[in-house]
Amino acid sequence: MYTPSMSLKNAALLAFVGTLLAAALLIYDFVFDIINFAQGLIPLVKLFASFIYALAALSLAVFFYVFQKKSE
């Protein structure tokens, strides 16, 4: 008999932790893009793209958090 070593709840937790780390890195990058934009070093288009990446990663982290809490 085969017993799976990873349940759905454990997989959701692992996905949440990985996505949270990626979101933290992208938010860190977004903050530095704000600073660089304020100093005139990068254009607004780069700041806008960085915002979209950070928002998408944060949204995905929230999704995995809720999914992990709701799964049994």
C-alpha cells in the first residue's frame, strides 16, 4: 500500500512559504525602484512594471495563505 508523503495542506503551506519569499523580494525591489525613480534614475514605466510584479506576487501569497487555511 502506498501512502503519499505530502498532503494537500502541506503542499499549500510549502507553496505559501515560497510565494511569500518571492513576494518579499519583489516588494524590496519595488521600494528601491521608488527610491531610484525619486532620484530620476529610472523611468516611470520601470516603476509601473515593478509595482505590477509586486502586487501579483502579494496576491498569489494571499491566495495560498487562504487556500492553506481552508484545506483540511
